[in-house]
Amino acid sequence: MSVPNESDPAASLRAEAIDAMVAEALAAIAAADSTSALKDARLAHAGDRSPLALANRAIGAIPPADRKQAGQLLGAARGRVQKALAARTAEVEAAELTRVLAEEAVDVTLPVELHPAGAIHPITGLIDLMSDVFVGMGWEIAEGPELESEWLNFDALNIGADHPSRGETDTLFVEPVSNHLVMRTHTSPVQIRSLLERELPVYVVCPGKVYRADEYDATHLPVFHQIEGLAVDKGISMAHLRGTLDHFAQAMFGAGIRTRMRPHYFPFTEPSAEVDLQCFVCRGESVGNPDRPCRTCKSEGWIEWGGCGVVNPRVLRACGVDPDVYSGFAFGMGIDRTLMFRNNASDLRDFVEGDIRFSRMLKGVAR
Ligand code: DAH
């Protein structure tokens, strides 16, 4: 590499010397074939310690009369080197980009490995849908344990010690029996928990699992799901219950779908009723019309949906609520049953056997 002659500063400023420096610089730049090689060439030939930079410093040591010409020569030389650097940089970068694009190219025609996506279980989807209807009205979601005290599951709900549902044929008692724990047989104990734990007024729904000593077949599961509703406030009446159930029915089954109540008996409500849903498929058109039978309601026009009533004052009292000031309504329905008639699922065993095809088939239930 040409190195300025320190004992003769004018030597490095001669035209031939400068040309030699430029020629060397251009050769190094042309030979650089990567950004890192270009960086080295830039440092060696255009950096602070490059021959051209050192020659530039030597200008101060030559007679003033020669400085202008030397300055012009050097300026032009450095300009050529800078231009060559810029041009080569652009070339190298473009070449590198082309190489990277070629190396990293993705062949979109190659077969992909498919990872099977799961699906929300239809029961979970339906629970979300039902919960949304009530949250939309300002209600809260309440929860309770599945392993429940006998007192909350039965006594506080005014279900007497000799009530048939308390027998071992219906209820799963958990050992040791002296602990008086049962797998909850309905979601109604959450009514009691809500009244004991929350400030009045209370507006809650509780969806969840319940357990009964039942057979396992197409229409029975020992573990199934219910949704419980409870509203306790001043001046609550049966009319509020009717309005709420009608709204619930319409949100779930379509505008205009009605409900009807048939007198019934539940120990925790008085008066009590069973609530039926107008058939959302035939809307009653199939009744007495053999030409248009309806599978969903078996041409009865109505589908049994759940139980309901005005909260029994004894239940309010058991929870420390004054029945002369507050009143309430409650209702409860089976979620699995609702899914069966709402989505034409005929075998309850499909709900628990974990076959992803079942979940996929009913994927759209709640979304
Ligand atoms: N707990 C009842 C059952 O499991 C359902 C029920 C009926 C719930 C009436 C209620 C109600 O809240 O008011 O069969």
C-alpha cells in the first residue's frame, strides 16, 4: 500500500502518488464482495488513517503556493473513492438481498403438517350463551362447590329429612357419612350460598355440574348440568319470573317464543311451577295436524324445560332474609336436556365420551 513519505511530505502529494493510492483503493473496493469486506476497504482507503487521509494532512507541510493544486488533486481523488464505495455498496447489498431471498424462499406448494384444532365443548358453549343472556340484564354469575353439605343441598331449601330425593337411590353420599357431605344433586344450594354471602338485592345465575345416582344411558347421565337463577329484591312477584323466563326463552330460541307454567310442587318455592317452552321448531303448528308432525316436541307444541317459582319464605328466613321486606323468584333447568332438544342431539352419552367430532359438529352452538 502506498504510504506517504514523512521525510518528504510533497512526495505523497504528487499526481502519480495520488493516482496510485486511488488505483489501490478502487481495486480493493472492486474486490470486496460482502458488506464486511467493504467495511474493511472503507476503513483502509477512506478512513482517518488511510493513505489519502494522511496525504491530506501533509498539505500543511508543503509550500503555500503548491497547496491549492495538491488540495484539488486530493479532493478529486477522495471523491472518486467515495463514489466507488457507494456504488459497490449498492451492488453488494443488492446481491446479498437476492441471495437471502433465494435462500429463505418458501415453497407454498409444499404439503403442510396440519395440527388438529380442538373445539369448545357444546355444553360449555351453551353455558356461555345462557350466562351472556343474564349478564346482559345485569345479573351476576354465582358459583358453589360440587361437594356440598347436606344442609345446603337439602335442609336450607326446605327439603325435609324424609323427602324421597334424600334417599341413597338418588343422592351420592360421600364417606364418612358422619360428615354429611353429598355430591350436589342440583344447583339450588347456590341459591342459599348467594343469599348468605351477598348483599341484597341478589340477581344471580349459577350454571354447573350436578350428580345423581342415575343410570348411564341415552337419556340419563350420573353427572349432568343445570342452570339455576335467583332474584331476591323488594316487591318481586311471579310476573317478574314470567318476564324473565320469556326473555331467556326468546334470547335462546328466537323472537316470539313463549313459555307457559304448569302448577307443580317444589319445597323451596311457593307457589311452584314447571315451565314449558313453546316448540321453537313448529311453534305449535304440529298440534292436531298429522300431516305436519314435529320431532322436537313430539307434536305436543310445548317442551318441558325446568322448574320455577316464588322463593319460599322459609328459605329466605333460613338465610336471614326478612320475607316481609324481600321476596324472590327462582328457576332451574337442565343444560344437557336443553342442548338435546335445541341442537337435535339424541344420545346424552355423546356429551361425555370426548369424541372431538361431536364437539366439532355442534361447534356453532353458542358463537
Ligand atoms: N332444583 C330443581 C331440580 O333439580 C329445579 C328447580 C325447580 C330449581 C324450581 C329452582 C326452582 O330454582 O325454583 O329439579
